[in-house]
Amino acid sequence: MKPEWKDLRRKPSVEDLRKRLNRLNKIHQEHESLMRTMLELTHEKVENTLYGKDHLEDKDLESSLVFVERQREALASQYKLELKRLYRFLETVREPKVKLILTLRYAHFLSFEEIAEVIGIGVEKVENLHEAFILER
């Protein structure tokens, strides 16, 4: 897969950032869905064990868990790649506070309220810094 930000000497556009962030968000949602599926399958496997359900059903659950785990690993790999690209983009951001806001928002999926609490400034200030950066690009 070729990096979309081939030349880091130019400023990546907001569209570049949006593509990366949308991809990260999609991967994050798919990962959470897979984790819920794994929990459900594991719960079902435990119930089967407790109630002595048939061995074939247990093997089906086990193969389903293996399949879901492989999907999760593939998503984790994609996530790492996208996160690496996001961090490369963040290297181009000069303002430390803005860089921190973008990192917390898009790499750690925090809300503006949570970011404001972490940084120790008002929510409105966080939103203004974020929006000013986006408009500047």
C-alpha cells in the first residue's frame, strides 16, 4: 500500500487528514464490533461447557473465535498503519497544543470535553484551536 502523503515537505491538506481520520474511525468501529462478537462467542462457549452441550457445536464456536481473532489482527495491523500515517501528519504541526489536541482527538478518540479536562483549558478554547487549525490548512 503506497503512502498517500508521499511528499512531507508540502503541507498535507485537510482532505488528507479527513481521509486518514475517517479510516481510523472506521477501523476503530470495526474493531469494537469484532470485540463484541468475540465476547458473545466466548460467552456462548462457556455456557456450552457449563451445560454440557454437544462437542461439534463447541468446535464450531472455536473456529468462529479463531476467524474473528484473525479479522481483529488484520484490523489491528491496518490501524497501526493508519496511525503511523496520522503521526507523520502530526509531525508537520508546529503548535504543540494543537498537536496534542489532534493526537488526543484522533489517535485516542477523546471528546473535546475530555481533551479540555486533560489539558486543563476550557472546552471552547479546545474547539477554537481545533477549528482554527482545520481552517488554516
